[in-house]
Amino acid sequence: MNWKELKAFCNELPEAELEKKVIIWREDEAISQLEVMRLDEDYFIDPEEPEYGCFRDSELEDMIDEEFHPNGREDFKKVYDKGTPMISEKL
């Protein structure tokens, strides 16, 4: 689903539904504490160790070491651009 499809879906909802909480339904749980945001930085992953997840551009220098990342920033892959809209679970 893209944002345009999400917008079209929401535009078709009755007004009463628009006042209710958004819920993400998964097989074994429902997530109802959500927030929306736009990323304030680019985000990267280390393709060699993707299990560590994403990190901000401002954290990238701390991730670089000569032994494992001899090419510096080139060893990382940008996965999200600054300004990308996101829906996330509110913790």
C-alpha cells in the first residue's frame, strides 16, 4: 500500500470512523498506539549486518571503523530519505 491508496481509503470512510483510533491488526496482536511522523534525517543500514536495523545519518560516523568498513560511508546503504512519512508504534 502506498500513501495515495491509504488516503483514498480514508476518504471513503464515514465521518464517525475517522474519529476512531487507527489499529494495525496482526495475527497475534493489535497495535492501537500509533503515531505519524516525517523523518528528520536520512536513515541507513549496514548491509553486512542488517539485523542491527536502521540508524540515523548523525549516527553513521560512530558506526564506521577501519577494520569492518574500510570504505567509510560507502559501506552503508541509505534506506529512507529525510522527509519520508512513517507510521510507527507509540512506545
